Amino acid sequence: MCPWREPADDLRAWFPEATDHRAETRILSGQRLALASRLGRMPDAEEHALQIHRVYQGSTALGVVLTRRVKGECGAIEIVLAATPEGRVRGLRLQRIREPQAVREELQRAEWLGAFAGTELAGDWTLASGVPPVNPGAQVSAAAVADGVRSLLVLYATARETPPSLVRHHS
């Protein structure tokens, strides 16, 4: 699983009112066929479990932070996604990018990352239609990020429907 490398900074940015966050792992391997249907492909090994960092203000749930590693055109890209409890995107950050400098700069533009805020699973996830356009040299990696965000939202939606007996809490 992809680690969450900068929780304090991300919480300040997306959930400044947060007083606590707790991690849990949802086991989704029993939902393989449902995931395949929602993803439009068979889930890969990393998609059989989802680590959810639940964010709270006191006892009030503010949202979640989800992480995922995707393969860009030249290397790994680590996604950190903040969402509401219902699965609407609050923010997106790329915590590690192993791509050429020009691609890194394109994918880390505030306008591009910010365009994901407010999106949800039911939205349009095609490049240049629902996902903001990028320079031609960054399209493959941008598509991987967009697919990674969509996949996280699918996994989170499935996790919300998974029986609580399949939850492992940890600190």
C-alpha cells in the first residue's frame, strides 16, 4: 500500500478544523466482481484492500484521505486524495512523482490539481472532457493520475458498502 507521507501538512490544507484522524483498512477482495464492474477491468492486487484515513473534528466525521501509487509514463506517481465522507473530492496532491521535470511541473500545476476538487465518481473521467487538459508530453501520466483518482473513488464507494466485519483499525 502507498504510505501517506505528510499527514500534518495535508490535514492543515484540506481539513484545518480536524482534531484527529484514524486509519483503517477495508478488505475488498470479497467484492472482486463488483469492483471489476465498477472499474471496467479486473482489480489489481493493490485494489483488494483500501487504507482509509478518517478525519474528525471531535466525533464529527469531516472526510477521508486515500493514497494510491500509479504508473506514469516513466515511473511511479503517488496520489493523496482528500474526500468528503460521501466521496466528493476535496483536494488532490501528488506526493512523489518519478517523471521527467516537464511532466512533474505540468502535473503539479495548481490549476490542474485544483480542477479535481468537487468531482465525484459519477463525473466524466476522460482527458480533456471531464479531466482538465495537459501538455501533450504529460498526457499519459495525467491519464494515469485521473484513472488513479477515479479508482480510489470506486474503492472508497465499495468500502462504504462493505460489511464492518471486514475492517481492521490501526493507529
